[in-house]
Amino acid sequence: GVQTCALPISRGDDIVRVKGVVRSGAGRLLLQTVRKQVQSPEILPEQGDMRDDNIIVMIGRGYTQSQIERSLRHFVG
């Protein structure tokens, strides 16, 4: 979870906001950042509808989709 938030830390002036819900071994995790401030992931209750799981939204400037995809692949494997 925290590894996924490395891009906002390294590009905090360009990436304004990150928010998402991802599945992990611990369950559903809420990920949130505001600039370089990364909140600890929060475990969310299970829900019957999983449409909002494994979605991360980033708001920022000065980067391309391929740069973000490369960064996420690096940390996710």
C-alpha cells in the first residue's frame, strides 16, 4: 500500500491528490495523499459490490500516463 504512494512523495509538487481503494492481503485498503502528505492506509469493511476496488485516481500535472504506469508496475511487480 505505502509503496504505491511513492510517486506522490517523489513528485509531490506535481501530484496534488491521490485517492483509491485497492485489494490487499489485509482486505480493502483506502489510500489517500494530499501532495507529499501520505495518510496511513485504512482497512475498509467488505462490501458486496466490488466495482470501486482496485481503482486509484490521481490529480496532478507534468506527467504522462506511461510514466505513472511504469512507476506503478515497478512497485507492484
